[in-house]
Amino acid sequence: MKFNESDLLILYSTIIILLVISMMFFIYSYFLKQKSQFVLKEKEKDLDFQEVLAFSQIEIREQTLSYIGRELHDNLGQKLSVAKMLVNQIMHEDSNNCNEKIEDVNQILAETIQDIRNLSKSYIMEQVEHFGLIDSLEREIKRIKRLNLIEVNFDCNNHDIDIHSKHALILFRIIQECITNILKHSKAKNMTVRVIDQTGHLKIMIMDNGKGMESEKSYHGSGIKNMKSRIKMINGYFNLVSEKNKGTATHITYIKQKL
């Protein structure tokens, strides 16, 4: 069977059209597959972020409640015990000699009321979005200073840092964990927390003059891995430098995102 030129042209045209359609179908299928994978990855990323956020909120809540418990027992409990003792003495003394003790009781009660107000503020601290990152850090530094365990310096070039509130909470928790590690393990006498707000990014440094990391294994501990994972999730970088008997410096860089 012989084909004339017209038949061959139709045949070739049909083959080309089928090839083009097949190619378009392949490209479209590949595009749908890539889109589905992208959507799935974004959902997984969002779920991971929500999980980290939830853990950070729980950790901050637990640490806050632990702090409140210590304050109620060590500070408020002692003040109220002294006030009770003074009241008992007043009840058994001549009213003419009670004025000074009544003034002492009044002062103790005023201090206790103020301490309770401060505790209520520290409880709300878990909601960093209500105060902002820097205000929450200042409250944390004041709490650390009251322990009289270490000399703490805090520097910040901008009090009103404009970042995503949920990212601020995770950043706060990472800084809080760094500070806790210094208090527990470093045996340092001085610690500095520095926050530098720059165009497009935020730099945070936590430094101490303690004993430093004792082994290479310490760099790869679960705590450090956890902090690296968290900061990476909010588009940031975590780096730790330590020298034996000279201290440790933690550098955090957070890339700002449009709100």
C-alpha cells in the first residue's frame, strides 16, 4: 500500500500532535506531582512548627510555675510568717508599745502585695506576645539577678523589636534554655546577653566566663540539637563556640519575616 504526499503529511501531523499532547500530559502530571509534594511538605513543616511552639509554651509555663512555687515558699511565706509573729506579739503587749510593730506589719504586708503583683506579671510572661521579646527578656534577667548566683549584663539597641509573636516565643525559650544551662553547668561568675536589631535580621549573643565545654561530645548533645532544630524552623541560625576554662558564647541569628 502506497501513501501519497497528502497521506504522509496527515500521518506525520497526527504523530506530532500525539507527541505534543503526550508531552503536555507528562508536564502537567509532573507539575501536579510537584505541587502535591510542595503542599504536603508545607503542611508537615507547619505541623512541626506548631509542635515546637506547643512544647515551648509548655516549657515556659512549667518554668514559670516552678519560679512562682519557690517565691511563694521562700519569699512570701517568710514575710507572712514574720507578720503573723508580730501580730501575735502585738496581741499580748500594751497598746502603747505596739505602734512600731504595727508599722512593721503594715510594711511587710505592702511588700507582700507588691510581690504578688510581680508574680502575676511573671505568670503572664509565658505569653511573650503580650509583652514583646525584649520586655520578657528584661523580666527574666531581673529574676536571674535576684538569685544572686551570677553577675548578669543585658544590652539591647532597640526595645521595640517587630517580629512575629510566635517566633518571639520560640526565640525567648531558646535564650531561656541557654541561660539555664549557664546557671546549671558553667560555674561562671559573669554572663552577658546582647540583642542587636539590624535591618532584616536579629542577632542574639549569650556569653559567659565559665569552664566551657569539657568534651567534643557536649557540642552534639540533645539540648543543643533541640535548640538548633527550633531556630532553623523559624528561619534562623544557631552557633556555639566554647573554650575550656574560658567560657562559652552562643550566637543566634534570626532572619526577620514580613508580618
